[in-house]
Amino acid sequence: MSRRSEAKASRTLHRQGLRRTLRMVLPHLGEHKLLITVGLLALLGDVAFRVLEPWPVKFAVDAVTEALGAQINETIDSSHNVEGMLVFWAFALALIVGGRAFCSYASTIAFAKTGVKVATRLRTRVFDHIQALSLRYHSKASIGDTSQRLVGDMGRLQEVAVTAGLPMVGNLLTLLTLLIVVLILNPVLAIIVLLTGAGYLLFSHVLSPKITSASRTTRKGEGQLVGDAAEALGAIRVVQSYGLEDTVASGFAAGNAKALTAGIRARRLAAQLERSTDLLVGISTAVVLGLGGWQVLQGSMTPGDMVLFLMYLKIAMKPLRDMAKYTGRIARATASGERIADLLDEEIEIQDPARPFPLGRATGELTFWNISANDHRGTPLFEKLNLTIPAGQRVGLLGPSGAGKSTLAGYLLRLADPDSGSVLVDGYCARNVTRANLRGNIAVLLQESVLFSTSVRENIRYGRQDASDEEVEEAARRAGAHEFIMTLPEGYETELGNRGDTLSGGQRQRVAIARALVRDAPIILLDEPTTGLDPASRGVVEESIRELTRGRTTVAITHDISMIQGLDRVLWLQNGRIHEDGSPAELLADPRSQLAQWAASQRSAAGPEAAGPEATELEATTSEADDPAASATAPRTAEKTEWVSR
């Protein structure tokens, strides 16, 4: 691509980015019409006082010049009281400057409040949008880059809106007003101002797209840096344990250097625009001074007129200097605005229906009907899968990694939707009820208990925001968490560290179970809740889970033998369909079943010493397989199950 084509493409991208940013911001400006009106009125007052400011100086200079004996065409009779004239014009100048300062202060405050409020509203809008995006987006997006857009890019947009965007309107208004005034006063010298303005526009037209492009690269690089840092710090135990500090640091340093290079380029281009404008202003001032002085000598201007014109030139050139500075800031803000607009352009796949059905409190009957879907690589994951779970039944989902167990759980929560088919709760299609209504009927317990940096009490109360303190503590007792909570420095008011890392794994899991208990949901979703726990902690957590799931529909994704044996039903999921369906005892008793073979492999891998009582109990269960009659009567495969479809 030629240099000219690249420049044209860069200017096109700059204009598109600016339009996208304005479309994103303008709707929120309409919410603050009063503030904007006050700011614009104060801005008009500021412009008016700027126009009036040089006149007292002109009259004072002419009065002093005439008093010293010079003959000027435009005269003011000040021969009798020059001192009084000077005092009068000095006082008038002070009033004008004071009025301009007040108007400037009022407009700055009004525009600053507008910018902060718009940015706050926009940040909330973007955050709500991010939360509404499906897992398909969040599984691919960088948390660090998304956070950078939400905080860093939004902050830059807010700063520029306050310090550049709205003030630039005032500068343009000032420039146009002064241009009209100088055209009336002296058309010849006004041409110099016009040429200066044209020169600025030319420089801005060439450099602004380049600044936007460099700033876009900088912000993208900074977002990647935040992502890399968040990833490294989140896995700091692994980094330190494997001695990966230098490897991680080198990758961070490379990204840092790349962002630095782009940042320096953006700053250099912005400085180039500002200094070019300064040069234009300096040349214009020199030309006006020389040409104006010559006109004074020719008698076509008074000394006061020349001073007046020079002051107007100075006032007019200040907006040009500011506009050069603001143009660079606006170009950088455009890059940030584009990144925010890209987030808002992400389609919200999971939305509430226009006319939702009232689900209310469900009994817990679940139906997966004709579920078909592909994974993120386009490989078929499910093909017309059907499954019915009666209310109150506790069902385990097992199968090899990648079989789609967690995906099915995500469909139940509507974190994603299948390509075809439906998930029904009490006969209501999940797509036809609100997400809040659906998810309000489900409590979730994950392998990694997600706790927040707040008190233990509030972490439990997140299960149901209106839960009383008594309900929170009762849930903790039922979860077996009350005793250890009371040993914490401030009991239930103890502030937890990041993601609850100040607690052990078993303690975090029991707090999470208490949160699920206080939710009092009819449907429980478990995703490997005991994985990674030591035997002692696992025993306590399993007892808490039994309390949680008692009398509730439970879907458990687990590979914990003891937990499997406590379920009513086990499904083996593989290759997009259910291969086995039966009670744990029946399937474990049949050596031909996938579950029994898997359990045997787990027992062999653990060894007799590591297996412990669980292996003994399992061996007693599977020994029934030696009885051919028992083996023959065991219903073991999904092909023998009659499915109820809707």
C-alpha cells in the first residue's frame, strides 16, 4: 500500500472513530441539558468579555499618545484629565477581566460536572453490557484488556471531554467572533489571521489521524499489559513455584516496550502539531507587528488600534494553540472511545423475552429436549440429546473431559443457549422466562469457590440479598461453617482477602455452601465441588453438600466416588449422547458399564494404601458383579431408558 493510500485510510479510520465516539456519548449529553445550557451561556459571556478586553487598553494608549503631543486621526479629548481617563479605563479593564474570569470559572465547572456525569453514566452502561455478554465472549476476552477499557479508556474519555471537547467549542466560538471583529477593524491584517487558521487546519488534517492510530496501538498494548499482569499475579504461586519470574517478566517487558514505542510516537506527533501551531502564531504576530507599525506611520491606524489588533491576535492565537493541544488529546481519546464502542458493539446473545412467562418458585423438574450444539471449534458437541430429571432427584453427570457436562449446566443457567432444542424448568422453556427469574431458582456450587473482598456475612448474603443476619448465620450452621467463622478475628464481619484466599479451600467451600443454602433454591447445580480438597475437608464439605441437596433437584458434575454413591442417578455422557443411565449401585455392579470401568481404573491408580475406606466400600459394591444374575438384571445403558420429551 502506498504512503498516500495509508494516509487516506488513516484519516478515514480517524473520522469513523470520532463519529462512533460521538454517537456513543451524545445520547448521554441530552440528560444534562440544564448544565450544558449554563455552561454555554457562561461561555458566551466569556467570549463577549474577551472581545471587550482590549478596548480599554486601546483608549488608554490613544489618550496617552495624544497627551504626549502625537497627532492621531481618531482622537479622544483627554487633554484636561488624562489621569482620570487612565483610572477609568484601568477600572473598566479590571471589571472586564473579573467578568471574564467568573464566566470562565462557571463554564469550566458546568462542563466538568457534565463530563463527569456523562462518563459515570457511560461507565455504568458499559459495565452492565459486559455483565450481560454470554460466556462465549468472556471465554475469549482478556479480563485485563476489558478492565482497561472500562477504567483506563473511560477515564481518558472523561478527562478529554472535560479538558478538551467542550472547551474546544468555546475556542471555536471565540475564534469566529474575533475573526468577524478584526475583519471589520482591518481587513488587510485579518487576512493574516485567516492564513494562520488555514495553516493550523492543514497541520491538524495531516497529523490528527496519525495521532489516533498511534494512540490506538498504545491503548491496545496497555490493555494487553494489564491482561498479562493480571494473569501472572493471579497465578503467582505457580510462577514462583516453577521459577517463571524471569520468563513472565521478559514477556511483560516486551509488551511494555511495544506500548512505550507507540506512546512516544503519539506524544511526538502531538508535540509536532502544537509546536507547528506555535511557529505559525509567532510568524503571524511578527507580520502583524511589522505591517501594523507601517500603517501607524502612514497614519491609517492609531497606536491604540495597533495595540488593539495585537491583543486580538493574541486572544485569537490562544484558541489556536489550545486547539492544537486539544486536537492531540481528542485524537488519543478517539482511540479510547473506539475501544469502548467495540465493547458496546458486542452482541448480547442471551436476552430476556419481550413478554416473559412468570415461572415463580419452581418444583425442580428439568427437561433437556432435542439439544444440539457445536463447540467453539465447530465440532458437534450434542446431537438431539434428550434428558428428563424429575423434581427432587439427585443426578450425577460423568464422562470424559470435553463431553459437554459443564456446557449442559451452562444451558440450564442460560449462560449460553444451545444451537437448537430447549431447556425446560417445570415445563417452562428457559428462553421464555427472565434470566433473573430462572437463576433465582438455582443455587450453584463450583470447584473453585468464588468469594469476594468483603465480609464473611456479606459473602453469604450474596446468595439472597434480603436475607437477615439470623438467616445468614443459620445457613452457616447448616453448612458446618459457623464454628470456624467464629474463630476469625471479627467473626462474621471479618473482611476476606482477594477471592477469599485468607481461608483454606475447605473453609471457602463451606462459606459457598452457606451462600447456596441461604438462597433456598429448589435446584442445585454442583460442578466438581470437592475436587482438590484434602480427605478431612472433603468429608466435612460432603456432609454440608448433603444438607444442601436434601429434597432438592440436584445436577452434580463430579468424579468423587463417595459423592457419586450418594446420588439417586448417574448419567455417563460421551460423544454427544448419554451412554449410560442408572443408579450408582446398578452401574457399579456391572463390570461392563463405563462407570464401573472408570471406578476400577481410579481404584487401581490410587493403590490400596491411598484408596482408603472409599475404595473398600466401592470394592464391596462392585463385587456384586461376580453374580451373573445380578449382572444380567442391571439396567445399564441409556438405550434401555424411556425418555420423556417435550
